[in-house]
Amino acid sequence: LNANNTTKIRALWDQDTNMVYDSVKINEALSTGADDIPGDEIGHGTAVASVAAGSRLEEGSLFTGAAPDCEIVAVKLRPAKQYLRDYYRIADKEPAYSTDDILLAVKYVQQFVIPLYRPIVICLGLGTSFGSHSGVSLFSEYLQRIARSVSQAVVIGGGNEGNTAGHFRGRLTENQQQVELRVGEGVTGFTAELWGSK
């Protein structure tokens, strides 16, 4: 919120319902207490938005986001379809999203840029351990193209699973190398990927 309790959200696209809410509609809901604007049930998006755009609290002595005077264009992503969750063995309690829907969200946010007048920073506070991590996927190349554009920047979280040893690197030789996989109790399956380079 701004200091006057109006929203910083310029637009909110809910992919689940395909509804778009502008700041007028959101401010109406804030002033009347209506609950017809979709919320952040997980809380992660709200936390990321506060770090990026949080207002100055107590003249900045308590908290200030990185860009406290900016506006926000938010996308509430549609959860991944069940067949994808089943295929990748994603637990029901874990949030998961389709790359297609993330690409559509980025494209939606891009329409708010006005080169040399109103820049945008696209913040993707989500990620996965899947993929080659080499930057050559369709999604990676699309984000790189955006980041090279005038008045556009892309910020992506580095992940917070660094201490879980979810990656292994080795070299295939004639002498086989053994790798131990530890699976948590109650886990009924998992997905592993092997990536190589020649």
C-alpha cells in the first residue's frame, strides 16, 4: 500500500479466472472491505513484492523496499495441471506452475513498458531445479531477449535449496561411479534428470 492506504498495484491478472483488476477496482475493495479481489494464499508473492516495492514505514526507519515509489503489475499464476504434477511427482502441498503460464505472465507485464519513459523490472520469485541450467531453453532465451531490450530488466531468484544437495556432477568413465540417492520418509517417488555435454 501507499502511505494513504491506496494500492500500488496498477494491474492484477488472475490467470485462473482470466480476470484483470485495475487499481480503481482494487482501491474500491480496500475501502469497502470487499473480498472479491484474489489474494495471495501462499504469501510468497506478497513477501517478494514487499522487498521490491515496500513503502517507507516510519520515514524509512522501520522498513523500505528496494523501489518504494514504484507501481506493481502482478500476475497470480494458474497452478500447474494435475497431469504435470503427477508426471513430475510434485507433492500436493508444493506450489507448481507451468512454464507456458509463466511465459504468458511475462508477456502480460511487458505491455506496461514505455521505452525511455516507464521502465519495467520483471521479478520472477520462483524457480526449479529441473533443466540443464545452461541458458539455452526456450524460456531462458526469451528472458535473455527481454533483458537486452531498452527499459526492461529481469530479476530471477537464485533458489533457496542450496543446502539440500539436490545436484550431483560427475564424469562418466569406463569405471562406473556410484551415487547415493537419499529419499525422505514417506516420499513415494521423485524425478531425476541427467544432462550431458559432448
